[in-house]
Amino acid sequence: MLIRLSYIIFAFSFIACGGNPTSKSVPERQKTLDNSHPSVNQHVNAEMVLFSFGTFMMGSEKGMPLDKPVHQVVIKSFYLDRSPVTVAQFQSFVDATGYKTDAEKFGDSGVFDTNTLSWSLVSGASWKFPYGKDKPRAIEDHPVTQVSWNDAMAYSQWAGKRLPTEAEWEYAARCGGKNAGPFSWGEKLIVNGKYQSNVWQGELSAKQGNDGFETTSPVGYYGTTPCGLTDMGGNVWNWCSDVFQPYPGNNDPFLRNGQMRVIRGGSFLYDQNGENSFTVWGRASNTFETSLFNTGFRCAKDAP
């Protein structure tokens, strides 16, 4: 329990960064796909966005040490879920398989208390009750949280999909490499007085709700990116398939830990790097068994 809690505390110090790299090529216009899978409940058959193969410049020279160097990456065509997996979709998976999440097996999970300003393992916290059994139940159209990387992998495989790679996630956040701005939706977090994403406002102790929500928001509430994705910054962190490690050419001291997996996109919760955590290039990580109330996932699928 102490080991798990130490990782949860570590997770609060998310890595984020800034920069403005550009793409070397522009792929075809994105298309959408109604992904059908005969063994999957209709809830899971959400639309996906097709990203055609291409190259782009990944990373940031202005960010944290492990966000460097900017480097060219070749991406094969793939589909990415338009939105994070919702509570209702995850419920369909559990109903069909009887799956037990890591949090349910451990009997507790990570919750940040905004009164004490600290993380703790809350007994009974799970995807059904993200803040504990004495708190409100998870809302169906909100992103599912309190799911570990293991849980996200299990769902993805059941749905006939997989988790996206870190490079795929960033390629999609950049709208197929075309977006050179800091955020998946554009240049600014607030446009005409309106927040463009579900994010923390101000310092750690600041009262929340200026963006409309104190915790998670319904998926798609803030609209779509230019290529049709929702929630690609803020709301919940997204698990990726990769082990977290330095980019090619990065010689900074780094102790590789095979248990650490990449998470992307930032969340509704305070981050010490502020707006940088919501950027298209911001990186963070957590252990594959860790579940938190601000971490979810979306699925990818190989394109023919």
C-alpha cells in the first residue's frame, strides 16, 4: 500500500512542457469510421477518426528535459476514438465480461482531497465510485476514471481495439501533424471569455467551476478539435501503450522503469506546470497498476 501511495503522490507531479514545432508533411483529410464489432455492446461502437499515414515533428525544445529533442516520426494510418471511453461504455464491458479492475482488487484507489490538498488511497474508490462509496456514483456520459493501464488494455482488447501509442496520440492532437499551436483546439485556453477545455483554474487552493465543472465533464462538452476529436486536453489524462522513456537523442540522466506507462493530455486537476500540461506535446507517466480519479483512456485501431 505504501508503494502504491508513493506512486500516486509522484503522479501529482505530472510532467508538462511548451514549444511550437511544425510538421514536415500534411496527410490526407481525416475521415470518420463507425467502428462495429460483433461481440461488443452498441455503447462501444463510438465513431473513430481516421488519421492517414504521414510524418510530423514530435516533442518540444521549450519544454521539460524529457520532452526534447524535437524529432521526426513516421506514423502509419490508424483510427482513434473520437472521445475518451465513458462510464456507460465501460459498464457494457464489465456487464459482458465480469471484469474486475485493479482498484476493485486492491480495495482502494487514488483520490486528491481539495480540502487537505493531498492524495490518499480511498477505500472503495473505483470506476463506479471515483471518490469513494460515500460519494456520488460515476456519471454515464463522463469519461471513466479509476482505471489502470491494465484495465484500459483489457477494455481495448475486448472492444477489438488497442491503446494508442504516444506518437499516435500526439499526431492526433496535432490534427495529423498540421496543428503547430500549443493546444489541440487552437492557440488559447480561453476564447471570448469561454474555456475551451475542462481544466484547473488558478493556484492549487483556488475555488473551481469557472469552466463549468469542478471535476470531470461530459465527453464532448467543449466541442471538437479541427479534425473531430474531443477532450484532447484537460478533463482526464489518457493512457498510452508505451513505456515512458526519453526520446531518441535525449542524453539526460534517466532511470528506465518498465512499470511506467505514458499518459497524455492533462486533466481537470491542478498541475504544477499549469497550462503546459494540456499541450499537444506534454508528457507524464504512471505505473501500469495505478488508478486515479483524473485518469482515463481512449482506444485506437489499425487502419487497413
